[in-house]
Amino acid sequence: MTDERPKLTELGRDEILERVFDKNGGFLYVALTNSAGNRSVIDDSSNSLVGVDFWSHKIHAGKFYQTSAVDLSMSINDTLVLAFKTPAGENQAHLAIDFVTNGDAHLDLIEGGDWDVETGSLMPIRNRLTIGADPSDLLEAAGQAGFDATGNLILNPDNLTGGTILDTQYTFTPIPKGEGGDMAQREWVLQPDTQYAVRVTSDVNNNKCQLKLNWYEHVNIN
């Protein structure tokens, strides 16, 4: 419940600072509310704003997406690939990659590569906000005459060639190993109207791999 006592501070005609309590009278936080009803939470001890990181914000805004692929039987030099094209325009994809293997492998992020059109299979794009979520703008071409936004990426297209390898990551035995960590350290802001592929190559026999692409879509205003 909101404290019924007089407001602590009047910051101006459009801003009010108030203490907020739970139903048992226990103090929760200090909140700053403007005339539009927008509320910011402030830590009472440090006077610092309280919030979520931008990736979490994008999840709750319905603009955070994920596609996952698995191969449970990889021989040496076998590959697991997810490919797509970014749309033209200002809506940029901010990508982070997770993968885990039980043997030595390496991952390449490839910009501007080519592959045979209408090859591979479709892997669904999942919105991390499962209620009333917006579709992704990323494009795929499997089974299509051209690139279209169908809510899928391409799994294992034929004859992936060319392009620029932007990043290479490695996993090593003897224990199952994955690449992950802080999103900001792994984030890639992708070029518009450009083909991308994420390729995992097994460096040993009897390997397994799970590959996940995580991204949000955002129009920069700077």
C-alpha cells in the first residue's frame, strides 16, 4: 500500500517523492512519480535509482528473441549453423551467442557470407515475452524466393561460403564447456540488410552441441 501520510518532498508541480509500504506497514522503497504516472524507484539508503538492465527491459517490452539448435551426434569437422539476414532500416539487432559442447569445438560469427538459397530447415524464433509478443524483424530464405520475415532462422543451409569472421570462440575438453557470461561483453550490433551465419565446428569425434542466439531489436536514437 502507499503511505497515507503527507508526501515527503514536493519536487515541483509534476513530481512527487513518496515512501511506499507493504500491506503490513513494512517499508518497501521510495518512489518518484510524475504527472504522466511514470514511476521511478529510488533506494532510500543511497538515493540511487533502482532498475533492471537493458536486456531485461527488452524482454519485458517484448523485443527480446531467442533461437536454439542442437546436434547430439557430431563427428570431427561437422558443423551446426544458424543463418539469417537483418532487415533494411533503423531497427538494429543486438546479438549475443551462447553455446555448449562436450568436446573441443569452435564457433565463428560470419558477416556477409553466402549460402544456397532455399536450403536448410526452419528454426523458430521465440519471443521471451510469451504473452502478446511482437514478431522479430530478422529474415530467412529457406523455401522462399527471397528473404522474408517468417518468424524463423535457417538451420544448416548448404554451401556456406565467404564473408568476414567477426569473432571466433573455443571450447575445450575434458569437461563440458560453454561460452556465455555478461551480455555487454558478448553483444554484437549487427549491420542492416546483411547476411549473417553463426557456425559451430566440432574439432573432435563423438561431440554434442547446443547453440543459442539471443538478441533484442532496437531503434537507436543517438
